[in-house]
Amino acid sequence: MSNPILTAAMINKIDHCSSKFPVDQKRSALLMALRVVQDEYGWLSEQAIDAVADHLSLPRIYAYEVVEFYSLYRRKKPGKHVIKVCNSISCYLCASQDLIHLCEKKLGIKLGETTPCGRFTLEETECIAACAGAPAILVNDAVYHEEVTATKLDQILHGLTTNEVPND
Amino acid sequence: MIEPGPVCYRTLAYPNSHHLSTYQAIGGYEVIKDIITNQTPADTIIEAIKASGLVGRGGAAFPSGLKMSFMPKSADTIKYLVCNSDEGEPGTSKDRFILSENPHQLIEGLLIAAYAIGASVVYNYLRGEFDVPYQRMEKALEEAREQGYVGQNIFNSGLTIDIYNVSGAGSYIVGEETAMLESLEGKRAYPRAKPPFPAMSGLYGCPTTINNTETLASLPVIIQQGPSWYKNYHSENSGGTKIFCVSGHVMRPKIMELPLGIPFTELLDKVGGIRDGNRLKAVIPGGSSMKILPAEVMLNIHMDYASLKAAGSAIGTGAVIVLDETCCMVEILTCLMNFYKHESCGQCTPCREGTPWIYRTLIELLNGKSSVAAVESLCRIAGNIEGKTICAFGEAVAWPVTSFLQHFSDEFIYFAEHGHSMVKGRKKS
């Protein structure tokens, strides 16, 4: 039976997450299952959240509870690439505010906004454990770039535009 | 940026530090193999960990062997071990590199701890942003399973220890051990009221021990070299090694695994001293939740648990955040409170309401629209959070506030009276 939201590949991944927990504790897989779907669509629509809860045979409210709580979940479609600048203490001491302003200038948007072309969303993040590499940037909630200078930022943005992510 | 070390970072001295072959070449998995083959009594291992002086490296510094000894001995229920790899204390960047650069040693540490407490299932909870560390841990687990180190019938002993990596979804409070259990159960990460403690009722209501990544990754070396080697690593009773992450206003921020007890000045030399030839102003010695100490205190301190405690702070996670003379303390405290305001889980009223209240008071101060009375209210608000919440987040919010005001109250009062910072070159309101 095909599900319009959950593809077979996604269901595979979700079931792999479920297999890590006791059979009567499917709720434990919820956090990772939601992430599987978000990684595919970029965000979590109501239909997506419902589909995950239904697949795990959980009351849908369980899924909404965690989606509203954990900061990596998105309820709005972001740009193709999400650029997060760390603004916690170690990065702050290493001029993360300047880096944020530089990102705003280069992308022509303010924090929290998405470029009109839909390519980039700019946000700040709390500490990502890259403190000895401050200031740091997290791309798409997964790729770390440390000791980011103006030149390096250009390379990162250029790399994303041409789909060639530079190695850190 | 990161240096090889004697315990958790020992494979970093070799190319492909995360490979199974690298770890095997330095005697990897021999400790757990010996334990299982010789059927070493669990108590012997726990006693060795107690004797080593190892304490929780995630910040709370609770004696690790003692914590393990709280687990019930009966075999009639499933027991769990949880590895806390939700590294998120601002200033802290150490577990990330254990996970990505020395994953097999962590796995061996998990096996040793699980064996000692009688746990048959281990969850390693990594924060959601740790993509590379997660992939590396998954790969390492797959290799360890293939070798028969993890899973059913490990080392042909008939014993089962399953290990699973789990990924979070963005939340600082998950690092609190009972919040992590809630999160593992697929719920909001609300810390639990204690008692019952996790050793009695933890994951799914079963006996559970939760330890930090660095703590667990230290075990293979501690058992291999012996508890007294570890405990007296630097000098008698110094308590072993610690990963220090030195960040902020230093020439070369760095992550180093060093003997506990080394002088702070030596640590500072290793990172090239203060940037731009500036003078040291203050240090947050153990992650953003620990109390700040002024330069004159830090320059005479040894980096160990007792010395920092005597000075009124703590080693915490080993995140040493260095502030030079250009810092405006009002601005720095505001940055810290911005973090706590964002991360308060909202379960307890004093923290949920008090943390944003402190933040707003500081913003008004930075905007030049405040008063000395408002500055004085900061410690009162902090005092109404500290000790009045379910978890230690309340202390984590209060300690920076009270310690900043203890050591730098003149800057806060000046700002209130003049509407701008007393630190030269800092922006006006």
C-alpha cells in the first residue's frame, strides 16, 4: 500500500529506527522518524506529522508535542539550504555578530528570512559544540564549518550554489 | 585545533584514528575480551573505577564507580546503560571528537560499563546536529557487531550486550540525565523529579545508568593501565585526565586532553596566550553554567576539581572560556542569558518566567534604559530560580548571574548610571 507522504525508502528508514527499541516502545522512534521525513521534505507539514504518527500507531498528539518542543523541527518550508550561525558564548567572543551581519549582507536578507530565489534561509543557532573553531556555521543541520572568515563564507555559499560542498 | 591525548584521544596520534584496525593495533577491545573471557566479577570492575577517582566528565562530577554501584544486582529485570552524547553546554566541544575520531574506544567503554552494571542494552544518545559523529558511530558499531564484540553471544560467552545510536532533535535540556530518558521514550525532554533515581526507575521504568561520553570512553584505558596509574597520572591523587576545550579570546583555541591539576597558566601557554597581546580579564572555567572567575584568581589556579571548587567555581565540562580586557561584562552576561532563555524547557515556573525576565532586564540595561535598582534585582530574580526547579538548569541560569555581579558589579552599576559600558571601545547604548 503506498502512502502519499511516506515513501518506501522513508518507511524503511523509520522501521530501522523502530528496530532499535523494544517492540512495545514504538514511541521511542518518534523523534528520529520525524527527522527522516523532514530530511526529505525540508519541513514537517501537518500531513507529514500525521503520517509519521499513524505509521508508528501513536496518537497524533504525541508527534505534535515533540515537534513543538525540539528546535530542529520546522513547521515552515525553508530555503533549499539553511545557514545557521552559532551565536553562543565562544562564537560570540569570536565575532559571530559580525559574521551574522556579513551573511545578511551577502544574502540580502535578515536573520530568519529566506532569499526570494528560495535558495538560502539564514538563522542563528545555540551552541553546536564547535567552540574551539569559532565562529562556526552549521549548514542544513548537519555540515559544520569552523573558523569561518569572509573568504570562507564566500566559498561555502558558492559551494552550495554549485552543489559542491567544500570539505571542512 | 585538536591534539592527541593519553586516554580518550589516544588514537588521534594515528592516521585514520576512527578505523577499527587503528584501535585494534593499540590493543583495542582486549580489555573487554579479558573481562568476559575471565568472567571478571562486576564488583571488581566497579571497585577499580571507584579507585581510579573517575568522576562524571559531563559537568556534574559525580563519582562514576559509585553511580554504577547504585544499580540493583538482581538479574530479574532488564537494565539499561545510556551514554550522554548530547554535547551542548556552551564552550564544550570534546565528545564530538570522541564520537567521530575514536568511536571504537567509546564502544569498548560502553561494553565495560554495561558488563559492570549488568545492562544488556545500551543507548548512545547523540545530539541531532552530530551527523558525521553519528555516521562514524554507526559504521563502528557495524564493524564491532561483525567482529562479535557487540550483540548476542559476544566473544562467544553467551552474553548479550546490544548497543544502539540514537539521534536527538535539538534541545539543550536533553543533556540532563532524566530529560534524556524522557527523550529516549519519545517525549518532550522534561527532567523528572528525583527520587526515584534512574538506578531504580530509569528508561521505561527499568534500572538505568546514564554517563557522559568522555567518562565512558575513559574506561578501557583506566582498566588497562590500572586505577592508580589513572588517579596519579599527573601527581598523587590528581584524579586522571580531562579534556579541556579552550575557547574565546586566545591566540589558538584548542581541544586538549591533559592531566588534571595542570596550572591554568600552562593551559593558557598551550593556546598561545591571550589574543592581540591583550590582558586576561576573566575565565568561565567549565562551560557557560559555571561561575566566572576574575583573572587574578585564574592566574594562580590549578585545573582540578578541588582547586576550582575552593575558588568558588567548578571544572564542569572542562570548557575553558577565556575573556580578555575588551569584554563588556553586561554584554557577555546578556549573551549567556539569551542562551538560557531559549533553552529553558518551561516545565518549572521559576525558570520559565525568571530566565526571560533576567534577559529582558539585561536588554533594558544595554539599551541605556535601566537603573541601579534593576541591576540589584538581577541577583534577587536569580535567587528565586536557584534551588527552586526540578533540575539543575535553575543553578545553570543563576550561577552566571550571581558570579558576574559578585566580581564585576561595578560594570553593571556604571552601565545603569551612565547608559553605556565602562569598557573602552564598547558600543554606546
